[in-house]
Amino acid sequence: MSGRPRVGTAPINWNNDDLKDWAPEVPFPRILDEMAAAGYEGTELGGNYPTEPAVLRLELERRGLALSGAYRWLSLLDPAALDAELVSLDHLLDLLAVLGSRDLIVACRMDARRISIAGRVPSDGSAGLGDAEWRALVESLGLIARLAFSKGIRTHYHNHAGSYVETPAEVERFLSLLDPAVADLCFDAGHYAFGGGDPADFVARHASRIGYVHLKDVDPAVLARARAEGLGFLDALRVYVFCELGEGIADVPSIVGALLDNDYSGWIVVEQDTSRRPSTESARASREYLRERCGL
């Protein structure tokens, strides 16, 4: 990589597909207006964005925005279900390629069991994957990465609360099994902290394995409440476990500094998922924090 990172944001800050009832949907293309007004350079693909390349390109160009990539849940532990998802994925990859976006972000689907204990996953591995399941996950990711690579697109695996790659130990296990020539991480700082880790420490140790970043912060009081009350991941979102950058426990300047020290020049995509203030106000505050405190 070369150059400086680009700072984008994600539609989930306005339209959370995991919590459809959280807030009224912000329609397209108004959502792009709000992203641009908040100071961002790019956006990930949203669920209500048009899939006609010419239409989407025009709306992005009108606002000076780039398409940073697309996020996709996939059934990486279920080969039959994954096979059924490949047609849709192939269309998505074609759209990214036509629009000049080169980043696919993949996560293994959450399930009810892990959603319910997110942030409180037992350290003994009793709620995690067995050896065969770990192999299946990495093999499925390799299949996806080869398909994406054939279209000139890089694959980044997203560590995610409520999934089977959440805790620091699980992320380390995953990295130990993943060939860095096949795929790398979309490192989500907020999910890593939610799962009990120190994101700044992780980036300092593993910056070379990170090809894409989701940058979010975690409210320590809400996280403590979620753990004390046994809230699942989605319920934690409803009480605003993620906060504006600089307001939580993630050491954002150290995270960004470690990335820059390792010549990272990919996308840094600011996310919050749910916010107490209007979404655009929170998105603008986080963008200003990155500019003022991190020089981005």
C-alpha cells in the first residue's frame, strides 16, 4: 500500500439492518447527502442503495464520494447454505468491480446462541468452534476470496460480536489458521473491545494482517451494564454500547498511530451502529475527532 488512509463511513450508522425498528429509514440518496455533510470521503454499499452501476456512480460522484466496499454476512460454517449465497455474492462482486471498489468485507453469520452471550463468551472455549468447524470457516473464506480475486477484489474478514470470531483468543486462533496471501482482516476496533480485547494493542501487534478498518468506540458504562445484566449484542446496541470516537475505551489515537506507523493506506470506515444523538451529528463529531486528534 502507499499513501494516506481514506476516511469513510457506513450506512449502518443511519440504517441499522440488524435493528430494523431502531429508527426510521433514511432514504437514498439523502443518506449520501448526510455522509458528505459530515465530512466523509466514501461510503460502504447500503441495503437501500441502487444496484444499477450508472445510477449509483452518478449519485456518488455528485457528492464527491467513493464506494469504499461492501459488507456481507455469509454462511461460512454451512457449505450448503453458502453455495446458495454465491449467486447473489457474484452479482455484488460485479457491482463493486464496475464501480472501482476493491474491498469485500465478510463475516460469518451471527447466531442466536452467540448473540445472547456476546461480550461474555466463556474463556474455556465451550461456546466456541471445534477444530473441524475452524477448518470449515477458513476453507469457506478461501473459496470466497478466490471468487473475489478473480474479479480484482480483496477479501477482508470482519471480527464480530455475536459471531464465532469475537474474543481476543478467537481472533488469534483465526489468524493462526488464515493464510495471509488468501485474505486479511477488516479489523473492527469496537467489536474487539466489546469482546474483551484492547484494540490498540492488537493493531500494534498485527497491523500487517489488517487490510481494512471499521473504527468505532465503546461506552464503558454501557458495556459494564450489558455484562452485568446479561444483555445480548442486539440489546446492547439498543442501549448505545457504541459511542462517538474519543468518548469510550478504545484508544483511537494509538490505533490510528499504529496503522500509520505500519504504512496503512486502506479505508478507515467510521461506524457507531446506534447513536443517542441524530446519526449525522454523531458521524460529524467522530469525523472531527479524527481530523483534530489523529490528523486524518
